[in-house]
Amino acid sequence: MLKDTPMINVSPEIMGGTPVFTGTRVPVQTLMDYLKSGESIDDFLDGFPTVTREQVIALLEEAGKQLVGMVA
């Protein structure tokens, strides 16, 4: 699962256990909401400068691998 990766942190002490980008308080769901509404990764990064492009790309790559693995 993605929560066991270095790019996501899940802790009851941070945002009540909401999955966030490691080292931030930015929920991963916020990125998904941005992308779902048609916003770009750059728009997301402009709004949440504590998240790095590398974190976003790594998350999306890992999510894609896991999705493909589930259906393969």
C-alpha cells in the first residue's frame, strides 16, 4: 500500500491520521482533488510549496504501479 512508502506519512499526531506528504501537513487527497478538478501539478505545487515535485511524481508513479499490479 502507498501508506508504507517514504512519500506518505500516516500518524495520529499529524492531521488526525490523515495521509499527508512526508515532512508536511498537506493531505495527499488535496493533490487528488486538484488533479480531479483539472488543475495541474504546477498549480498544486504553487499552492503547497512544502511539497516537492519529486514527492508528487514519486507518489503518482507508485500509485500507477500499484494500480497496474492490481489489474494484471
